[in-house]
Amino acid sequence: MNDKPGNDTDGTIECAKFLPHPPAAVWTALTDPGLHARWWAAGDVKPVVGHRFTLDMGSWGHQPCEVTEVEPERLLAYRFAEGSLDTTITWRLVPEGTGTRLFLTHTGFDLDSPMGRQALEGMGEGWPHLLDRMETTLTESR
């Protein structure tokens, strides 16, 4: 997998990015509400299986989420936009040299619905920009 996003015909977005920061720092960007709000959306995200939180997606509204998998500094997965998109976001962190290769898989887009197709297209284009913002946020937080 390269650093370009992939939109599959099965309703999945996959992308990866090398971040010149250790896994602990990347994990913090994914799980600390203050940092999370700086690069993506405000919300009470916590790395605890079963934890329910809401992400403030601005004009797209408040999106309910539930954490489904946690492996500290390695894996975080949660249901995203329950009741509307009903997708799953999975973050996988792999140490690489002095940095981290971050893999994002966003699955479950309903390609039979106009909203699902539109979300797949928009988020497929948006995720690389958000990963760039994460890198900037981590660099500024040093």
C-alpha cells in the first residue's frame, strides 16, 4: 500500500502515511481529545473498548462513534457515524525507523445509497489532507 488513498468498489478507503514521529506520539494524536480536535474533529475519544463518543463534524453534524478495538500504540478501531453512514475506521500504527507508518482503513460505505457513495468519494479525497494535518499538528506539538 502506498501513501495514496484507494477507493475500492467494495466501499472501502485505504491510505497510509509515514509520520516522522514515534508510535507513542501518533497514538496520542489519535486518542487525546485536545490533539484530535486540532487535526480532525472535536470529540471525547478514548482508547477504551465500548467507549461511546461524538465527533463534531461541523456542517456534517455530530457523528456518534463507539470504540471496538484497542491495542495501545498499535491499533484503534471504532464505528463511525452510527445510524447514518454506519462505517468503521481502523488505525494501525507500525514502527518504521524513528517514525511510524500509519495505516487507515475506512470500511462499510453503502454503495447502494447516494449518501454512501458521496461520503466514500468525499472522504477518499479528504483523508490524505487530514493525515497531513495530523503530521503538522504533531510537529507543532513537539
